[in-house]
Amino acid sequence: MSEQRKVPASLAEEVLAEFEKDWRRELRKAVPVKERMKIARRPMPQRAPEARNRDFDEVNQGLTAEEAVLEARRCLDCAKPGCVAGCPVGIDIPTFVKLVEVGDFAAAAAKIRQANSLPAVCGRVCPQETQCEETCLLKKASGVAVAIGNLERFVSDTELAGGGAVVPGTPPPTGRKVAVVGAGPAGLTVAGELARLGHRVTVFEALHDAGGVLVYGIPEFRLPKSILVAEVAYLVRLGVEFRMNFIVGKTATIEDLRADGYEAFFIGSGAGLPNFMKVPGENLVGVYSANEYLTRVNLMRAYDFPRYDTPVFPGRRAAVIGGGNVAMDSVRTAKRLGAEKALIVYRRSRMEMPARIEEVHHAEEEGIEFHFLTVPTRYIGDERGRVKAMECLRMELGEPDASGRRRPVPVPGSEFITEVDLVVVAIGQSPNPLIAQTTPGLAVGKWGTIDVDWATMATSIPGVYAGGDIVRGGATVILAMGDARTAAAAMDKRLRDGGAG
Amino acid sequence: MPRIVRRERLVPNIHLLEVEAPEIARKCRPGQFVIVMPDARGERIPLSIADWDRDRGTVVSVFQAVGTTTRKLALLGAGDALAIFAGPLGLPSEVGPFGTVLCAGGCYGIAAIHPLVRALREAGNRVLVLVDVKADYLLYWRDRLEPLADEFIVSSRDGLYGDTEFVGRRVRDILGREKIDRVAAAGCTYFMSSVAEATRPSGVKTVVSLNPVMVDGTGMCGACRVTVGGRTKFACVDGPDFDGHLVDWAELYARRRSYFDDEVRSLCAWEEERFP
């Protein structure tokens, strides 16, 4: 997922201007680099594994103000900050970190918000270790990067605790109507950016809560819903309108909305079509897609059944197939719902797992078992059609494949059967076809992703833009937000230029 | 939030729900469904669209009160709001000049088949309507369906309509009597599989409107997967209409029963809370 980008000239200039301000110079002088490097990375306070793996309360507890200031002091405030280049949305990271160091948390929050509409979310779910923190100079110098993600979380949590972000003075309304399809990370970002510029934004969401994958996919113990509710409330204060339970492509098409006066569109409908392995027995009762399993638990709150009406199988022996963040979320959820054994079954080795390191550590601490180089070949059901066991095959690593990772190859005759009563298939998703099916002229790629011009995120239809998983197939929250920023800038330009082109 | 304009009991346990939903009313076509959730703690369930009024902007569904969600719906009335009434979902039923079409509906499916009957008739087909009820007093919407049908047939197990057999026998009789070009069935899984089995020997194309467990209804979760012709399909986006001769009925029965114990628990918990 690591993607070193070129910092746009305007951002580089802004970062440099802040770097050269007097207070920054003085701060750099006040504490010598040697002193800064003596401070160890401040650990994220966490709830004990044996307590947290029984409930859905948040695992990470957040830094205290003292610890955050100390962590910020570790930052060397280097002249050519790699962190900025590693951030898909282009946050001026050194400036916000230094504002934390001097204790001006409100200014730090405002600085982040210039580039990121969902900082409390990103502070929790971004893969910082492959982005901003990977390119941190301190990491090169000492091996341990500044905890930028933890600081981002601290700053935005402090802001939320103080009543949330102050709505900036918005320019006079432009009177131009913008439709955003999908209230996920990409859609919320576009909505925030364009509302701030004075456009009239309506977000159309198919489900009944805003957030997309942040609300149906990522569990409460990693991203509490209250955080998302607060971020959405901020957008409402900015003037964004939300139409829930509205399925663009079904309830109304893009063309219908155009007839209703919408002039620009952003499609951020996500990767909403779960993949299965197409092995025998995959439709047995008790075999879920990760999307269904997590949606039942998170969005529908099946963990609180029967107070909430939606049920989910608790599972005594749960196997989750896959090695990404969604697999980690699923397996840790199964553990919390009472599984005695909760296993990850992954076809490659630990080295190749795409999940964030922190999630893997947390899962291990919580008693999750990892079965590497293993792939299910069929599921076996009982007389009622419920899964009772699965047959697996051992793999070994062969030559590198297109992704650069060594390709797993089956070990002949290594089949074995293991007892399971809950299986969650978390091997990725395909783009949801609803909009492409109902929008004539929308160019779509081989895998169903919407084709875009990456410089503007414009699709083949004038005025229609897209970003996030619907163009990438399956990526991260922050990459979706980066797309959204690009699209918002292009959409604003188009609306101001009078709608042509 | 979508407001209910009308909720009435048609016959014991079967209710009609008419909801203000102008966008859905404008868009919906025969064979499509809505996702409904009665309140914030509710479950999302699919309900077939039974009728609509584009001018008034309302959509009608008919449901059987069986589980917590439908029991909750059955207690609502005009003016009440629903947490969710979203759609229209699924692909519309195929409507064409087929010739003679037999439309079979059982239980809530008597209403669910209604828009298709109307559309097939408008498309110039000869339409036979077969409704199946357990007993005479459970028959509803005869007044709506009979005028649309070239022939209206009731199969009932109380003998009042000349028979005590389940629907399959009636279907076989009709197939033996005249040339049928196509059969469409909507109702419970047992009803639809019985119709499909009855037509299988003759090979008459039989389209069934499946109603598996769903969560989002937009293709996102895969709860509704069914095996059709050996391939996994999502009923919400690939259906709900499928070739009844290709559906893996045994799998569908098992998947429909997935949460049977939980449904009972949920209902008991709700009854204790609602009627202490």
C-alpha cells in the first residue's frame, strides 16, 4: 500500500513557509536534536487483552496531553519532511506536530482539518507505518518513527471533547448543487470540501447510518461509532444534507438527479460486492462473507441481540479466511462474541499479510490463532445444512508473483480436516455494480471499477467524478480520501468555470 | 422518515402496508422489492412490492406476520413512521409477449404477483391466475386479481374450491388441459418449489421470485446467495427472479431456516418487552 507521492508545489511552499516561521525556529533551537532523540516513543495506552476480548469497547485509550506533548517533542522538525510526502491527503504534519509540542491543540486540530475532514477516524485506522511514519526521518535515524497517527488521534479527540470543530466562515453560497453518492470516507470528504467552498451538497446513502465501511465494517472496538457521529454532525453544521436509505441507481439514477438540478456528481459507492472462493460448501449455513458478518454485528448491532433484532451466529470454533484488516476485524469480533477458538486461515505467510501490524499484534494478544500457508478447499455440513468442518490444504511459498510476494503453491497430499462451526470469508470485494449498471455511458474497467482520469478523478461522463474503492477495487480509507480531495478540487473548478468540460 | 398511509389486516396474519415513498413509487416495476426496518433496533427485511400509486407517491407491500419485524409492522398504523423503507431493489420481472402465462401466488405472494399479472396482461398475454390458500377465509385480493385475469383459479385445502390438494396438483391439471408458455410463482419457498416441481416434467419455463434472508439488499453482504444452475447468485442484485428448475431448493430451505432459533428468541424477548 506504500505509495510515495510527489508533494504538490503549493503544499510544499506552504509547509516551507510554516517551517521558516519564527516560533518554529525558536522551538528547534530550544530543544537540541540530541535531547529529542533521547525520548522514547510514547506507548499507546491499551486495555488489557483478557478484558477487552470480551466486549466491544475501544482497545486503544489515547495519549494523555503530557504524553502527546512529549511524543511531539521527538519530532526533529526536519527541513524536508518525508511524512508529508507519505500522506495521501497532504496534511502539513510537521506544523501540526509542533503545535502539539507548544500545547496549542486547537490550532493543531485546525491545521489537520485543512487537509483532512475525518481526522479522528484516520488517527485510528490509517496504516501510518506504511505512509507518513514510514518516511519519517526519525525512523531512518533511530528506527522508531514519530507516532504521527497517535498524535492525530489525540488532537482530534481533544477537539471533539471540546464540542467539535468550529465551523469555518464559509464563502457566500454558490447556489450550485452537488450530489455525492455514498457516505463512506470518500463521499464524506468530498462533501466536507465542497460545502466549505460554498456549494450545496447532498449525500445520498443506501444504508441507514452514514460512514460506509467506517460504520458497517470497522468494529466499535477499533473505531467507536460516537466518533463518526461527531464527524458527520460537523458536516451537517457545514451545511451538508444527508439523504439516507436512498440507493442511487435504484431510487433515482444519476440522470434523474441531473434532472433535479444537480450539476456535479461524485461516486464513492465503495467495493460493495463480497468475493467468495467458489469452493464446495461455501453456501452452507454458518459461512459468511466478512461484509455480512461485520454488518450484522456493527451496523445492525447483533452483539446486543435480542435487544436489537438482527441475529448472528456466535460460533464456538470460528475460522476467518484472509490476512487483511477486514479479516482481523472479523476474527477479533468472533472472539468477542464468545468463540472458544478463533482462527485466522491465511494462504501465505506472516510476512505477506496485508493487515496493519498493530491489528495483528492486538489479535495475537487477544488469543487469536494464526494458521499460515493454509487454504480451505471445501466446507462440510451437517444434516441441517450447517457448516461443521472444513478441509484445508497446506501451502508453501514459491516464486514471486505479480504483486512481488512469493506465490503460495499447494503441498500435494497435505489435506486435513478441522472442526469449525463459523466461517467468515474475508478475501476481498469487487466494486458494487448498481451504479455502473444504471448509468449509460459510464466507462468501467475489466474488474467493474469505474475508469477515471487520475489527475482529476473525472469519469467518462462530464460532471461525474469517482473515487475510493469503486475506482481502486479495494484500498484504504485514506487513499479514498486522497481521491476525494483531488475530485473535490476538480469539481469546484468545474462548477466555478460554469459547468463546461 | 417514511410515513405509513395505511396498514390494514387483509385476512388473519396477512397485512397490507402502504407507505409514502414518492421516489420509489416513481421508479418501481413488477418483481421488485423494498427493504423495510420498523424501528431503530429493528432488522432489515425484504418485502415484495405489491402495488403503487405514482400520483399519490405511495407504495404497497403485503406481508405475513411471523417474526419480530413483521409483528412490529402489524402493530403500526397510518401516520406512524418507519425507520427504513428503501428501494426499489432487485431486477424487475421480465415482461414480454409470452402467450399464455400462469401466475401462481401463495400467502403474501398473492399480492406480490399482482403487478406482474397486470403488466403481463398489458403486454397482451393470456393470463391465468392461480392463488393458493390454506382455507377459504385466507383468500384476499380476489377483487383485484380476478378482473385482471383471463381465468382466476383458487386452490385451497378446505375443499371449498373443489379440491384439497396443495398447489402442485392444480398446476399439473392446468398444464394437462392447455398449452402454457410460461409460469411465474411468488410465495413461500415451499410453495414456489412445489410449483417448480409440478412444471419440471413438462419443461415449461417457470420463474420464481425468491425471498431469502437479506441484510442490505444492494449486493453488499451476500446473505441472500442462492445456487442457480450450479452457480452462486445474489438474489438481491441478480434476482429475485430465477429459473425455478435451476434453483437448489434444498440449500435455499436450509439458508431460510438459518436463524430459526434466534427468531424465536427475538420474538419472545420482544413480546416480554412489548406486552409485559
